[in-house]
Amino acid sequence: MKKLFEILRIGISIFLIGLLLYLIRNELHQILATLKKTSILLYCLCFFLNLIATIIISHRLREIFRVMGVQFTFWNCTVLNLIGYFFNNFLPTSTGGDLLKIYYASQGSGRKVESVTGILTDRFFGLFAIFLLASVALLLEKNVKNRDVLTIFTWGIFGLFLILTFLTLNKDCSSKIKGIFEGLFKGESKMKSFFEVISRTIERIRKAKISVVYILSLSLIIQFLCIGIIFLLSKSLSLNIAFSVLIVIVPIIFVVSMFPSVNGLGIREGAYVYFLGEMVGRGNAFALSLLFFSLTLLLSLIGGLVYVWVNKNGYFRKLSFYKGTEIR
């Protein structure tokens, strides 16, 4: 079943890329011409900003782990994120970068449940910031394709995030939910231990209100940086796209890219063409998507080198040894 799903994901990406190339077959020369006009200076600036975004993402992960009680340095978190980038972009695996990050975080800290909740919390804050920005931008920006549908979708998902946040941070609600799950898994000692660790983790988050606000602020900065990078890339191609439009569209593209495929390949490019095609031309929108994808590939190549180094030197195993911990 797992292998079948992998084949399906690869097939979806190949099919969508093929379909997209067929639909814009008459504009391939325009795409190449547009890419040739790329400002090298602006492209290098975008790569530098992408590195800064990675630094902030790693700092956010370190703060989350600190709240969870996991002692990881900024460098440890940077290594985890770079490995995640590599697996997300170069390997057609359903485990994705997050599971590899969980594996190495567990290996390095000796605290498996906290590592899982830490990585998932990091993902949660990223998505929360995406939908928060998109929800506000949709109120301000009118010039967006299918605005009504996007508003319903975006506000619906954001509402679910708010409900989940309330249920998690409200002590009475989280206690009742814990009781329900403990009742379902009554007699399962491992599950009981798991829920006890989750409860302690939620309690840590509940007490660290200032840290939560700080982490959310970092998440918003990261999203603005990513949108800013795409805005500068559009300028490097001499495309006229308003920043406010990108605030709405880019988060939606990020979310759509999470659907089954090889790291959004095909889906992401199609979303660029769909949302920006009428504004700047389908060929130009496709060129912009390729340019942004090339930035992520460059960062992923660095992640690949880091992954080889980590495996060769047993980096995270040594962390666990030095801390005198055992994975549990």
C-alpha cells in the first residue's frame, strides 16, 4: 500500500507537469525569454533572504524545543531543518522531511514524544501564520481571482486553527479531551504514558504565553520574508504584481502544494499559473514558479551535504551520548 501511494504521488506530479506544459506549449519560448531576463543581483538577494528565513525558522524551532524541555542549540535545529529541506525536495517519500527531523531530534535528545510534539508544533505555527496573513489580506485586497471561494476556504481553515488552539490552551477543555482519550485506550500503559507526556507538554505551552507570542511573531516574519522573496523574484523578471496580492495568493499556493505529490511539484506551478496567469500571463507566472523552485533546490542541495555529514559522523547519536540520555 505504501509503495502504491508513492507511485501515485509521483504519477500526480508527472501528470500535472505534463498537463501544464501542454496547456502552455505555445508560450515555452516566452518562458525561456522571461527567465533569461532574470536580474542576477535580485536573484542573489533572494537567495540571501532565503538563508535569513532559514535562520529564523531554526531559531523558532529552538524556542519551541526549549518550551518542550528539549535542549537543542541553534546549530542543532539548523541541521534538522536543512535535512528536512533535502528530503522534501529530492526524495519522493511519504515520510517527508518532518519525519526525518523527528527521527534525528529523538536520536539527539533522547526524548521521542517531545521531539514529535516539537516538530508538529513548529509546523502548526507556520500554518497558523500563513492562514492569519491570508485571512487579513483577503479583507483588504479585492483584486484576487475567485476571491469569494478563497475567503470561505481561508477563513474556514483559520477558524479550525483557532478552535484547536482554544481546545489546547483551555485547561478544562484539554483535561476533558485527555480523559476521553484515556478512556478509549484504557489498559494501554504505553498510551497512558503518551498522554501524560502530551499533557505535560501542553501545560508547558500554556504557561509559556510570552514564548508563544514570540514564536507566532517569528512565524509571521518568516511568511513576510517568503512573500517578499517572491515579490523580488517577480521584479527580477520585470513582472508587475502587487505585494498585497501576493500576501493573499502565496499562502494559498503553499497550502495547495501540500496535496499528494512530490513536494508539491506540478500542483505548485499550476497554482501560480491559475492565480497569476490572467495578471501577468501564463508563461510569466510559470517562469516565476520555476525561479522560486530553483531557490528551494539550492537550499536543498546544501541540506543534502549536511545529511551526508550527519550520517557519516553520527552527529545526533553523539549528542545523545554526551547528554547521557537514552531514547524512550
